[in-house]
Amino acid sequence: MDHIALLEQIKARYAALLQANLVGIYVHGSVAFDCFHWASSDIDYIVVVDRPLSLDLKNELMKETLRLNAAAPQKGLEMSVVLREHCMNFAYPTPFELHFSNTHQETMNGVDKDLAAHFTVIKHRGLALCGEPIDSVFGDIPKECYLDSIQADIQGAKDGVRYDPVYYILNLCRVLAYQRDGLILSKEQGGNWGLEHLDCRFHSVIRAALDGYVSGGAVVVDGNEAVEFCESMLDRIFA
């Protein structure tokens, strides 16, 4: 199954469960940026509903998501269920009804800073898989909330780059691209921006991260060079 067919199944099964409560399903991440790679990408989407979900319905939705996740790429599905009121009248950190990912397989009724970044991408490049148009569902997201959200993702980069170089190297590039140029980019686009705008001494680690992102294979990065890159980028971002 390819990701397009999987998204069609997500649409059909969620619509059957949520029925009239479903406002829409909105895709962000690499699929929306048209740089999805089955070997290295996950499938990201936000489910918007009008009314809070019962515990029984949350459990049914989670069971269905786990079944769908079994047919997903290795990185899996990442989704949150959010009330329409929190999409149109944005609050930060943003409340959610339900969250699923491979790293947090079931989280109910919390708040998530990441939703500011996801909503911004939806407004900028998102795809309405079904339901109402994006502009009628999602209100304005303050730029400072988006920036805080993406900055929060890279604060542990100096330690994290040793076990997940692709994630941290490419994310650092896209955070600086937003701060310097106001660009809202995917990880892959962030890495390419880095090759164009950053010191050539860091190009080898950026290229290695990009190669790993596209292939999904092992990434060979000099650990000391990667940490030096992170230190330099964090100094610029948090100056």
C-alpha cells in the first residue's frame, strides 16, 4: 500500500467512527511539502472535531489507528484530535483530545506545543483530506508561538544529534531559515537551505543528514563535527 491509499483508508475509517462530529482531516508534514519518503517519513495529520469525544469513542479511534499504523511506513502515523474551537481561537500550548505516534502510542486530553508548528504548516502548505476548507477551520497562529514551538524541538540537539543526526541537523537548519528568512520549510528543504546559506565546513554533516533522510538508511556523521554544528547553530538561534 502506498501513502495515498493509506490516507484514503484513514479518511474512510475516521469518518465512519466520528460521523457528524468530524469537521475535517488535515495533512501536514512531508506529505504536505511533497517530500514524503516511505523509508524515512511518517504520515502526519490533524483530526478536527466539533465536540469532545467520549472515552469509548477515543478507545475505538485508537484501536482503528493502531490497525492503520500496521500498514504505515516504519516511522508510522502521527495524529492528534483537536476541537475546532482550539483551531480557530488558538491557545498555546494547544489542548488536544487524543494523540498517537510511534513514540507516544496513546495520550488523552493534554496540551502540546508541537501543534503550533503543525497548524502553521497546515495554514501554509496543508492538505484537506476531507471536510471544511482550511481557512474556515484554522485561525491565525502568532509567529512567536510557531517560533517557540520549533525552537523547543531542537534544544536538546547537542546530545540528541549523536543518536538521531537526521532529525536534529535538518531541524536546526529549518529553524534558522525561519528566523533569518521567515521560511516555513520541511526538514529536507531546511537541509537544502543550509547547504546554500551556511558555512561550507558544515556541508558534509548536512549532506549526510539529507542522504539519510531520503534513503532511510544508516547515517555516517562524524560525531565531533555534528556536535560542533549543533553548538554553532544553537548559538545563532538563541543569541
